[in-house]
Amino acid sequence: MGKAGVGLIEGIDVEEIVETLDGYYCYNLVVMHFSHALRNRLEGQAAFLLGDEFEENAEQSLEAAGKLADRIGDLGGEVTADPTRFVERAPLGEFSLPDSNSEVGIILGFVLERVRTIIGEYEAFLERVRGRDEISYVLVLDLLKEQVARESEIEATLMT
């Protein structure tokens, strides 16, 4: 992670914003890899029901990472280049896969926990930058909307 341009955006350290956005960048790359890995492992009905969803999730995560990388660059920062640091930098704590590759409820419950984690992270960031860094605010707000929609879809599926 390179140094961002020294300075403040409306009272917030630019480097702090870059560090946070880089964590989200890493998170989205971890989600992309997770989605591919889990799709590869799906068995039975889960493979039939969830395979395309995980492929779509991987694509959306890669797209989100690209948007975050662009914003980090705009702020004079650099994204984490070492893939071995993605999990460490992401606001997840650790990388793991669900206990089942075939039980839809277990898989979706596992994913739902991670979606809720990033929703909380995005919300906290929005509170810090609201009215101070509108470009980062709008970017993360859009990412938050995608995650809230994903959370709703998973919850609806788990209720059926």
C-alpha cells in the first residue's frame, strides 16, 4: 500500500480514506475468489440453485474492486498489490468456507454473515465521510445498496 497524497478532505485525513477504501478493495477481491472457490465446490441441489448466483457475485465483486481502485488512485493512493495480504487487509478477520458444500441453508447463512459484516463497515465509513468526501461517499453508498439488496435476497431465500 503506497502513501496517499498528504492532506485533508474537509477535515478527514486522505490516507485514512485510502486505507479504508483499500480494505474494501481487498474485501471485494476476497469475495470474488471465495465465490469462484465455493462455486467450484458446490454439490447436489446447491450446485443447481446457487452456481449462477456465485458467478454473478464474483463479477460484481470484481467490478466493485475496480471502482474502488479508481477512487484510491484519484486520491493519490495505491491498492494492495500482494494477493497474500488481501484477507489481512479486508474487514473480515479470516478466510473460511462454509461447513457444507451441498446444504443451501448453511451456505447462504454463512454468506449472509459476511454480507452483514461489510454492510456495517460501509455504514460506518459513510458516517465518517458524509459531507466531507462526497465522491467516496457516493461510491460506497452504491456498494452498500448492492449489499443490502444481496442481504434481502438471501433472507428471502432462507425464509422459503
